[in-house]
Amino acid sequence: MKKLILVSFVMLMLPVLGHAQLGTTTVTNQVSVTVSAEAALTIGASATTLTSTGTNFSNYTGTTPFTYFIRTTKSGGSGFIKLQVTTDFAPAGGPSVATPPTAGDTLSYTCTVSSPGTACSGSQTSSTASQTSVATFGADAHSAKAGNSASVLWDLSNDPLYQTGTFTAVVTYTISAS
């Protein structure tokens, strides 16, 4: 009886053993990625308040800090940050970028940009008609993963002709990388 059970067990196991794989199998797979030029920026505060301090009618000043992220291509790549006043100061009666109450009234700015960016040179006069420079980037520029710091330091003429009140303009920043 024991022999019959043993023979039956072996007969049942033969098909299982016949299909079992012995040894090791190795397969390969490729993983590829295309890394492109990228650019982004974030502005910490939704508004920048310009204030006048010091003597009577001293200019209004303020700073807009932001963080930029950039990667340009190694050969021939470039990038920029520009800004434009897309909505002039409102309501009417105060400062204006497009039609100031007195010739020479301006909303100007200077720039600070950490490496690898190059800040705009000297004072820039903002415009409602076109973008103006904040920073440029050359080929193979790479920001830190957490971003790099930059800022726009504003200077607005303080004209006695401005009516009293709060006046707001909208500035649109554009960053690009290739």
C-alpha cells in the first residue's frame, strides 16, 4: 500500500516538475528622458506697496522680490525675464505710465538677479506699450532646484498734481528659456 501511494505521488508530481524552470532569467529595459529648457517664476506677495519717505514729494519706492527657475540648452540656449505694465494706474487722476500728468513722470526700476542671471543694466522705464528687460540668461544656465532670487526696485515720480487716493497698476512678468 505504501508503494502504491508513493508511486501515485510521484506520478502526480511529474507534470509539475516537467514545467518548472530551473536557473535564472534576466531581461533588460531601456528608460529614456528628454530634458528640455524650462522657465518659471513666483512672486511671493500679490501686491507691492510704494511709499514716500523723507522730504516733501520724494519719490515713491518699493521692492518686488521673486524667485526664478531656469534651464537653458547647452548650445545656443538663452532666456529672459521681462515685465510690462499691462493695466495702467487706476482710477484716473493719479500717476500714469502711459500718460503722466507731467512730462518726465515715470515708473522706473532697477533689477537685482542672482547668478546665473544677468540683471538689467541701470534704471529702466516701465511701459504699457512693450515689455522691458529685467534679466537675461545665456546658454547652459541652471538655477537651483529651489529657485534663485531676484527683485525689481521700483521708483515712481511723486508729482504734486496727483490727486489723493490709492492707485493700482498691474505689472505682468514673463520668463522664457530656449
